[in-house]
Amino acid sequence: MTEFWLISAPGEKTCQQTWDKLLTATTRANNLSTNNKFNIPDLKVGTLDVLVGLSDELAKLDAFVESVVKKVAQYMADVLEDSRDKVQENLLANGGEIDLVTYVTRFQWDMAKYPIKQSLKNISEIISKQVSQIDNDLKTRASAYNNLKGNLQNLERKNAGSLLTRSLADIVKKDDFVLDSEYLITMLVVVPKTNYNDWQRTYETLAEMVVPRSTNLLFEDQDSGLFTVTLFRKAIDDFRLKARENKFTVRDFQYNEEEMKADKEEMTRLSTDKKKQFGPLVRWLKVNFSEAFIAWIHIKALRVFVESVLRYGLPVNFQAMLLQPNKKNMKKLREVLNDLYKHLDSSAAAIIDQSAMDIPGLNLSQQEYYPYVYYKIDCNLLDFK
């Protein structure tokens, strides 16, 4: 499990003191979490009204970008098919250079992509536009590739499965049939393996005008065999009926070399197209997963900055910290953090002490509220069923 808690607390005399206090409470004494400073640059604050509005917009943008990150990751898994075990090694940040945990724990703001001289609103709009483009491109690319894959699978299904339904193009040959005869026709019959003896004994008498010794076994699968039989055309209906009564199934099949050739060529074409598209699609997914993930972590940074200014006031003075909780001690870690920071917010302290108390305007079932700024970053982005 790779879950992080991104929190912030106001700077005391210095931000370093805030950091040291956290370390003492969570790691030095009882190994509750692994901690890293989370570096947020000096962003433009703007007005209080803008910050309040931006807080809501960033919450929505956070959810949207996370959904795109997960969609790209999940589609990578779908495209890799039987190589799903290689998915994680393709889900990397910084253009495929570093793993997600390293990127998050060593986060550095990307000044080139998101210039800090821009307003917070402009930065959030840059991210929104960028990720919306990735989302739209993913839909287009996925639709094209899925259509190709679906058409190929349909053809493959035709060439597999039971002899009762599968395509026979790769089984039969021209020599197996009496062709271009005005009177005679060769039919194909599926016979269960347990009924082979019955077939050999009775096929000549299932109808009048069956050519003696005209049956041949062309192919077997696990359950049945495919036999030819030649008869006069006028006996077709009678033969079908009697065959069905004896648990032999006549396949509707007419030998057509052009059609079978076209099917094989279509399958080859689709298979070649899929192979051609696979490499570029995986590369696109890798690059754009990285882009979307980086954008997502920058939104987390923006949210911490905005919320910290709203909570702790001006001048900007807070320390952002990234905690990777020790899985067994999550509850204890939460208690320690609440104890450490409950002085920041009397209403939050009351919630912590009396969690059952009903406080108007605060729906605890829908949001997590703590006296310190808190956001979760979950790097488990794949949902394998």
C-alpha cells in the first residue's frame, strides 16, 4: 500500500521547528510514519475572495485529474493484456524516469510548466486545460484501438470454439468437395465423438441418394468430428431431418474460395494493424500518464497552499509535510497528529474529542476534517478485478 498524507502546519518561530516537532512526535519516538518535507514555492496569494472560490474549484479539479490518472493507468493495463504484470513498471513520472513514490517524496515544483509568476487561478487553468486534452485524446485513441481489437477478437472467435459454430475456412480444402455439379453436393456434418460408430453405420441410409463410402473425417476437436458426405441435391432436406434425429448436425456451409481468402486477409490485416498501433499507443500512455500524474501532485500542492493561507492567515508561513503512514499504526498516527495540532482549531478539537457530536454545516461522513490541513495521495492507481 502506497498511501501518503500531505499535511501542513503553521510555522512556529521557524518552519524548521514545525518540521522537527512533527519528526519527534511521529518517527523518533514510535515509528508511526516516514516523513519528507514537501516543497511548495512562493506562489502569488491574491485576494481572500479569490482563494475561497479557488478552494472549491481545486477540489473539483483534484477529483477530475485523479480520475484521468486512473483512467490512463487502467487503460495501460487493458492494452498490455497478458503482460499486466509489467503495468507498474510503465507507470512512472518525469517522462518515465522515476517511480511515483520517489517523485512524490522528492517533489519539486515544475517552474517551466507552471510558472509561479502566474496567478493561482491561471496555474489551475493551465492544469485543467492540459489534463482535459489528455482525457479527450485518451477517449479518441482508446475508441480507435478498441474497435480494431474488437473486430479482431470477433474474427478470432469465429476461428475458434466448437465445430458447431466456428469458421471452417482454415479446416476445409477444395479437394474435400464435389463442386460445380448439377446433381451432387458435398455437405459437412458435425458428429459427437461418442457417435462415430453410429455415423459410419447409418449415414448411407439416412436418406435416399447418399453416395456410398463418401464420408471422410476432416477435423476433430475435443468433443466432435467434422465429416463430409456427398449426396444428390434433391435429398438435402430429408438428409438434414434424419441427421438431426440421430444427433448429427449438418453445418450450413458453401465452399467459396474468394470469401475464405477475404476473411483470412482481413484477419491478417487487423492483426498487423494492432501490432503497428500497440507500440505507439503504449508510448503515448506512458508519456501522458506521467504528465497527468505530475499535474495531479501539483494540484495537491496548490490545495495545500490555498488551504494553509485560508486557515493560518498571512503572511504565508507554514510547513508542508508528506507522511507515509506505517500501515499498522494509522489510527495511532492520527491520534498523535490531532494531539499535536488540536490547538490550531477549537471546533476541530471538539470534533475529535466528541466525534458523535452533531455540528451544523459540517458533514463528517462526506469529508475528513482535521485541525491541520490534510490531503490524501493514494499511489495505488490500478483496480485489478
